[in-house]
Amino acid sequence: MTKLNQRTSVSALMGVSVMDARGAAFGRVCEFVVAPEIATSRVHGLVLRRAGAKRGEQPALVLISDLKLTHRNEMHLREGASPGALQEDESQLMLERDLLDQQIIDVHGRKVVRVNDVDLVWETAEGDGAELSLRIAEVEVGLRGAVRRLLKGLHTATADRIATRFSPSLIPWDFVDLIDRDPSRRVKLKIEQDRLSQMHPSDIADILEELAPAERQALFISLNEEIAAEALEEVKPKMQQALIESLNSGQIADIVEEMDPGAAADLLSELSDERSEEILGEMEPEERQEVEELLEFSGDSAAGRMTTDYIALPATARLGEAVRALREFEGDIEIVTDIYLLDEEGRIASLIPLVQLLLAAPDAPLAGLPDSHVVTCDSDANGRKVAELFDKYNLRSLPVLDSEKRLVGVVHAEQVIALLRANH
């Protein structure tokens, strides 16, 4: 006997008759059971609606290993097979109920898609008497799967011939997994943390916004704190509140501590005073102080838009100190474009572009390096003034000064872009 490797699908098998060992009709396929504790990539059994079953009668479960395929691709029970009544088990996955028409995440396409069909493969090992198995190959998320289901009542060969006119859009089953915490048994793509770390936070935010609430929440709580913080900074305020509402204050505090202080302050300002205080109370003292200081400012002011994550050194600092400060910087290093040199009063003495550090001699004094023209704004400057300064001087960042002209924070271009998007 040669090894069987024959493709089919959930839509092709749905409603198909299964015969008993004598060739009489036993029942029709109405569901596909996967038992993850036994095998995550194979159908464990078929749920059959028995021929002549009375109203309310429990359907039968036929194990795939109790089936055989004839040369005409008919499914027959093996001699001695004894199907039992289906026993509902929370650990089981039902392909038709739990997968078809559900939203999942296409990691590679960085988008949310809908499952239209599931591709299956009949397999046996070589040799006489080898057991039959039904492997789950891919999920169909394109037009081909949708057309297959629309033509479900037609002869399989006819439906397949029409469906093949459409290009397949497939996601390997290896990437699909249950969201265990979702009572409605949704599914998502299995995203490893290394894959998530390679995705841009904006892409993760887009995916979160496309998902239905249950899937969205399940995906968000699966993220580690750093990635969750980055994604949270990219979504709209209402979405932020929806994502964190089911988390306790300690969990939110862990995420907020990883956020840019300015973004963290914006998030907490949208919450009730009581909820905000609970979260602040769970934070580490240093991070809490930074956020509390920013909460004192108006959201539309420069101070309300700024971050306290920047690199400032004494005017007497040398190159080695700048390199060490960059290595130890805990904020988003990608947005750091300059180093601020401050005098003894905390006022800006000069602004050194990072590129100058690459050209400097070892241990050179930073004050001796070419510096940039310094454009600043007061902490109470409104959002419109901040945007005008960025536009007029083509800035990448804007230092914010207090009433004594001391540096208290920095507004980066991304904050201004977010402001402009919010106002249009």
C-alpha cells in the first residue's frame, strides 16, 4: 500500500455521508474535533449526525483512526469500530464552530483576516492496515475558501474546479492557536515574542484596533510589558482605556513604567482620579515621580506633550561620558538625536548632534564639538505654537524650558505628528 497524501477541506467534507462497515449509511459529517492534548495539528474525530436520528439525539463521534477511504474516496467505518456519543470537552477545538468566520491575525501581512475554510490532508503511513489520519494543513483566508463554502452543495470536483480559478490565500496551521482565555473560543495566530519584537508598534496597534473586543483583549494580555507599552502608546485614548480596563492596577503599573513618561501621563490623565492614583501607587518611586510631575501640566501645553526621557550632561562632560550615557539610557534610544549640555543652573549651554560623537577624537570635551542652533519653547506654549516651531525650523526635537529657563523636557517630532493627527 502506498502512502496516502490527499487534500480536502472542511467545506468539502461537511455534510458528506459516512458508511458503516457493511456499506449502509451511518451518518453525515457535521463537525471536526481537534483534541490539543493528543495532537494539535490533526483532526481527532468527525462528529456525525446519525442517519435516522431522532430529534434531540446526541451526535456520534467517530475517530479518524476508525475510518478508511475507498478507492472512490468514500468514508467507511472499519470493521469493529464502535462510535460513541459526542462528549463536550472544553479543551476540544471544533473547526467549524471555533474557526470558520472567525478573525485571526496574519503576522506576515500585519493585518486581521477572516477564516473562510480549513485545508485538510488525508494521510496514511506506508504498509497494509496503516491507520488513516487527517492533518490540518492551512487556513484559507482568501476568496478561494469563500467560494468553496458558497458552492458547498455542489459535487466536490465541480466546486473545486470553480474555486481553483481564484488564487489561494493561506496561513499555515502551525501559526494558529486557541486563545484559551476567551470564553467564545476565538482563535489567533501564534505570535512568538521574537516576532512581536520585530513588528513596529504601529503595526501591532493597527492589528489591535481591527480585532473584535475578545480577540483584542486576549492578544494584548499575551504581550510582554515592553511591547504592550509600545503598542499602547500608538492606539487612541478610548482604545487604551478598553485595553487596560480588565487589568488590575499592578499589571497596568508594570506596563506604564515601560512607557514614555509623557505618554504614560496622557494615559493616566484619561482615567478617573481614583484609578490613576491606584496605578501610581503600584509604580516604582522614580517612574512615579516623573509621571506625577507631567500630570501637573495641561495636556495642550508643551509641558503636557513633552517627555522627560532625554540625555543631558554637564557642559564640562567629555566624549566617554556621552557614550556611557547613551549605553545606560533607558528610554527609546531611536528618538535621541542630540545631547544637551547644561550649565550649573540647568540651562542649555549647547546642543550636540549625535553624529558629531562619531567624528570626535577619543575623550574629546563635548563643549568643543560643533553644535546646533538651539530653538526652545516655554513649558506653557500651546500645541499650535509647538507645531509652528517644528515646521519653521524643521526640528526633530524641541527642548522645553521652565520659567527660570531651565531644561525640563523635550518634545519629539512623533508627539507633534500625534497632535496634528488628533486635530484633523
